Amino acid sequence: MSCESCSVTQRKAWVFGLGTFFTALGIALLVFWNGIADNIMRNSLMLKVGSEAYNIWVEAPIPIYLEFHIFNWTNPEEIRNPNVKPHFVEMGPYVFLEKHLKQNITFYQNDTVSYFQKRTWFFDEQRSGGSLNDMVTAAHVITATIADEMRHRNKVIKKIVNFMLNHEGGELYTTKPVREWIFDGYEDKLIDFLNRFNTTKIKIPYTRFGWLVDRNASAEYDGLFTIHTGVDDMQNLGRLTHWNKRKETGFYAAPCGTVNGTTGDLFPPHLSAQQEITIFATDACRYLNLAPNGTIEKHGLTGYNWVGTVETLDSGENYPNQKCFCDPSFDECPKTGVVDCKKCRNNAPIYASFPHFYLADPTYLNAVAGLQPDEHKHSFNLAIEPNTGVPLQVNGRLQINMMIQPDDDFDIYRGVPKFLMPMFWFDQRAELDTKLASRTKLVLNLGGYGFYTGVGLAVIGAVFYIVGVVLTITKRWKRIPNYDEDMLTT
């Protein structure tokens, strides 16, 4: 549009009108944009069909890896030599690409959602430090489980069990390939006998033994989770309300048995650097409290870091409020840094710790040889961008151990020392990729974009006002003809 023929009044109206429009728009953005940006971020982070967070939550878009480190028992034949410690060599890592997919998703009117999580693993030979055919020697888990369950029975029953162990496949240790120790499972003479015998006194709920047997590509194995969607209150986003439709796990006394924390893939925004983070670990059937520990930088984003501490895996020795993690029927509670997982693991004498007994009581480490705890390699770490709750880096590390102890009523365990045998440790790790980092930056910078846009619009409006005032003072609203120019053009 040309304003060559506009009157002075029209020109003033255009200049001051545009100045008013841009100034008002800029001020409005400066006043209201923070609320608009918060609402945009809230809608993008809450779990509801169609939101960006929902699509990412249903199927994790970033690569997740499960690293298995298995301990090979190198001197089992010297177990009864008091001058020789059980020696272990760490093998691996055996790395698996892990895919997550939420299934049977059901939303409820109280702003919660329930789901199963299907996890599928694919062996990554290039990232691994060994072959699935590597042979590993470790404690015979079924024998150890039976001996532990029968430990306090009367002598007659124990003699019968001892006879069974000696004649039906009971062993102190066994050697199997890695693939069978992890996902495939191995056939076992003792398991076959117990399944044929079909006694309620000794329950072995599987036909093959493997640490993750029947778990690959299973949706139901980890259980049914119910969490808050954040629609009612963003501070509840991702918080567990039920596991398998229960508020209590049934494995520990209250309050330790309470279903608490998050599953580790979803967190509320606006986290404080002083607050603890609680993770619910299905492998241990309990929650783990992580403490804040500085910050980290990933792809231009600053995240708060949370780590496992001496309190995380304490059963009341140093932190009395966690005494309920110890079964009162035990002769003694585990020392700090080790927690009982018997009921969670089909009554097998299984205990969890950090890898290489990192942060555990020194007696566990001193009872064996070959382990070297290292904070950098063996700590449990979780880094989160605090304003959005987006995880930047995860290193979920836990070690599974088996209790070996003497029992004169069982030939297999007569004269052996009491010690906690490291079986394997795993690192479930994930890191935010550049694509999701860019999206997170966009959400974080929405407030800044609005602020600078508002300032820019207000400046443009002010320029129009200044131009109008200058033209008014200089009386230049009406174009003064240039006679020389006019003569040349006529």
C-alpha cells in the first residue's frame, strides 16, 4: 500500500496506530508470556494421548543398553581351605540393546494410568567384551535355595533333603555358558526331580534356571504399574500409586514395603537440587532413595545428578528408619550396603548391593578376592534436567549376590565358609540424544523467546512513536515537492 496520496491525518493515524499496536502487543507478551509458556510446557510434559511426552513414554526413542558383568568363580575346589579366599574374575560386559514398550495402557478418572512394560533385549556383539558361549562357574542356585529353606527344619527332614541333594543333582557349583546363565536358562537334574516330586515344601516355580529366563519380550514379568499422569498436579507426574494393583509390595514390613517413587523414566518438572529422588526397583521389589550430588552437562543442558549412598542400601544398621527392610525372622540383618531380596526372588538366598560391594560393609569385600570397588564404575547415577524433569543420563547399577554358609546337616555345605558370593552385576544405561536435547532446549527457552519477542515488538512500537513525534516537531508530515525534480519529470 502506498501513502503518496494520504492526508496528514491519515499518515499520523498509521504511524501512531502501528506504534500503539506493536507497543501493546510487546507489553502483553512481557506480562502474559510466562504463563503461556508454562502452560505449553505443562501440556507437552503431562501424560495424555497426543502429547509429546506421551509418545516418548509409550516407546522410548533413545537407545537403552543393559550391560551384564558376570563373575566367574575360579577356585571352587578350594572352598574348604581356610587359607584361600573364594576368587572371582569379572567377565563381560555382555551388552544387550533394550527396547521399552508400554502395553495395556488404561487411563482412569483420578488422573492415573496403568500399564505393563514390555522389555525386549537384543545381544550387541560389537559392544560386548565377550561371547554368549563363554563358560562361567558359579554357585548352584537351586541347591543353595533348598539348603537355605531347610536350614531351620528338624534333623529328620534335613537328612531326607540331604539324601535327595546327594542323589538327585545337588551341587555346590555348576559351569554353564553365559547365554544359559542370562536369558536361555539351563536344564537341571535337580529342578526336574523337584518338578516330578511336586512337593509343597520346596517350591521351584520354573523348569529351567536363568537369571532372566522367561523375561525377554514379556509384558507381565515386571508387573502392572499405576502412576500419576500429572494432569491434576504436575508435581505428581510419574509417581507410582500401585504395583500389581497393590499399595504395598508384600515383601517388607511397612513403611518399607510401600510402593513409592517413580519407575525411573518419568519425573515431575521443577526439581530441587536439595531433594531426594526415589526409584522403585522391581529387581529388588523395593524403593531406592538417591541423594543429590552436583551437576553435569549433556548436549548443552545442565542437569542435577543423584547418586546411591550408604543410606540407599542400608537395612537399619546405620539408619534405624530402614530397619523394616530386614526380615525379623532372620538370625541377623545384612550389614550396611547389602539388602535381602529372598521373598522377592522366590526365596532364593539372594541379596542386592552396589557392584563390587561399593559402599558396603568391608566384611563382604574382605571375604572374597578379585573385586575392586570403584566409584566411577560402580555407583548408581541418575542425572535429570530439573526444569522439565527430562532424564539426561542414567546408570542404574546393582549387583546380585548369593549367600553361602556352612551347614553340617548337608554334605555339600559342610565345612564351607560363610560369605556373600557375587553372581553378576548389571548397568542399565541410557543417555539423552541430540534430537531430544534440542526439543528440551526449545521447551526451556520458550520463556526467553517470548521475553525477547515482547521487547522487540515494544522497541518497534517505540520507534514508530519517535518517528511520529519527530515528524510532528519538524512539520514534515506533508511531502514538500522538489521543483527541480518535478521539472525533470514533466
